[in-house]
Amino acid sequence: MGRSICLDTDILVDILRNKKGVVEWISQVEGKNDLCTTIINVFEVYVGAYLSPNPEKKIKDVESMLSKLRIINLSLEKVKVAAHQFAILRQRGSLIDNEDLLIGVTALLDDCILKTNNKKHLQRINGLRLV
């Protein structure tokens, strides 16, 4: 198996919406790479499903998609590193959302490349590889 690619919430939403470019990209990389997401991303897509006009269908869609991915959990170490990164970013005056920070650090510590459309903010996390 190739590299581990962690899918950010915006990519998961694009998959759920059957967005052509993302669906084609997924079909090219799946099977050759370990596709995963973080528990924070899982939370965010469930929130979107519950807030949708048809939550029952959306929840089934979310669960079907998630069944194909490895879910990376948080740990004490990840939270500690995220807190350290938060302090660094705050001192620089370049904070990002706490959720994005936890997602990025989780991907970083699990040696994943993060697939996201939010490169502007997530590139602030030292050492995080983005695609």
C-alpha cells in the first residue's frame, strides 16, 4: 500500500455531493493508498448531515462513505502537540480554527498527507504535508 492520505471535511463533503473532480481523484488513489479521516472530520460531517433537510438519508450516506475509510482518533499526545502549535500560532498572530488545528496535527502525527481545499490555513502547521 502507498501513502496514507487523510481526507479533510471539505473533501468528504465533495464526495457526499458527488463532485466530479474529487470523485475522479478518489478513484485514482483508492486501492493504492490508505484513505483515512480524523474523528474531528467525522464530527463535522455528521453535524452537516443532522442539519440537512433530510437527515436520515444524509446520515446513511455519511455512514456508507465512512465505512470505506480508516478513522484516526485523538490522543493525549495529539492534543498536547496541537496545544503547542496553538501557542506558536497565537504568538505569530496567525491562529486557525481549533478543529483545523486538531485535524492537521492528527494527520501530521499519524504520518498522513492531508487532502484539503483549506491549504491557506492548514499550511501554518509546521511539518504538515498537504495535497
